Amino acid sequence: MRAAHHAGATTGLHLIADASLAPATLEQATPALVRSGLPVVARGGTARAPARELVLFDGRLGPAHAAMLERQPPALLLATREPGGLPSAWEMRVLGSLLRGEPLMPPGAAVAKLWLERVVDLKGASSEAAALVEASKGSRSAANLAAEVMHELAANALLDAPVDARGTPLYAHRRESVQAVAPEHVCQVSLAVGEGGIFLEAVDLFGRLTPGPIARALASLGGRMQVNASGGGAGLGMRRILEACDLIAVRVAPGKETRMLGVVGLGEARRRAALPKSLLYFQSE
């Protein structure tokens, strides 16, 4: 699998505190963001490198945030889950890596990588995720959630992402009858445990995931999901990823690669959908 790294000038970030936070939160959080290496800039950036909006919020992700993903470019939503209204160090690291085109997995961690070609491989990847949580002394409920998230991430990469030369989905509309994808359509998943929980990542080689499916799933939180099968995929899996993860990070290189990361905490899953979450969607130029 070819790697899509996009090194170079890092996209500038214009900080915004949403209505869930006091404006003074920016003064408290900015030094921590700068120390972590994030490129905080004045509002608007420059004509050559317009800044992306980094919205700090209390992490209570909900339908009201869906519109932020539909902006051009989409806003980055970072939870302030730490005492004193600060983002966590591990989430700031993921954000920096996302912008710089660097690996999203926790540095120094043992990373397991699997190639998926057959539909039955989805079950194997899910079992690996659950076993890693259990080996890391995580809760049984966290193991179950990790298995579910890994399955959804991998299914998106293996079955929903591949399209033909005209952009028509190859497998998404016939999931029940597909046993394996073509060798050139295989995807890769990675698993590791680090600060924040278990990191679960899936990579495809098509780079066509837009903010739309994520925004629709986000808009449905707290209510009944309205299934939209246009372009393949029902959207229910994306909603489950949002509900189960503490952080979701997506980097898209159009036409080349989509890399989607979900981080699931190792503790008990009670009220997991209501816990603080960060949602970071970034499309490279």
C-alpha cells in the first residue's frame, strides 16, 4: 500500500470557542496548543494559506455541530476534556500529526497492521481489537466497542470506498453477496494502545470520503438515524463510530487515500455516547 504523506507547510489554525465555553477559555488553551506545536495564527490566515477553524468546545458532540463540518473548509472540533478547560495532550498530538501528514498512531506504541481482502477478514480484525483491549486490562464493554468500531472502519475502507473509473461504487450496494474484493482494492487496518485508549485506523486507496456522511451521522445523534444509501453505505456505521469513540480523526488525500482513526477509551462504556469527543476532518490540498 502506498503511503500518502503530505509534508510541508502546516495549515494554520484560527481558534474559536463555541457557545459551550467562556471566551476566556481561548486565553487558557492557546499556550498549551502552541507548546504542542500547533500552528495557531491570526484570524483568516493569509491569501496563500487560509487558516482552518479550530473550534474548542466542551466535547458534548451533537447535531448542532453538523453545520461546522459543512463549512469550507470543515471546522476541526477539539474537546476541552482536561481540568482547567484544556484539550488533552494526546488529542493535540493527533491533531498536529493530522495536519502535518504524519502517522496518527501513538508514538512508541507497538502497532499491529493487517491487510484485508476478504469480507471474513472484517471479523478477524474485530477480534484482534477486542483481544488487544483485554490484553491491556480494558473493560469487557470497551473490548466490545473496540470490536464494533474496528468492524465499521474496516467495512467502510474495504467495501464502501472502492469505485470504478466513473466513480460508481463497486461493492457497497452488494455487501451481502461480496466475499472478497479485487487485489488492487485491499485495505489496511492498524491497532495500538496508547494514551487515550485503543487507536483503531483503517486506510483505503480511493480518497473520496467527504464530510457529508459524517455530518449526517452527527446530525442524527440523539434521534433516529435516517438512512441515506446514496453512494453506498447506510450511515448507521458512521453513527456508531461517533457514539463509541472519544476521538475521530480523518485525513483525505482526494483520489489517493482516506485514513480514518477512531480512539476508544478502555474504561466502562456507560453513557459513552455522552462523554467528551473530538472530531477532526482534514482534507489535504
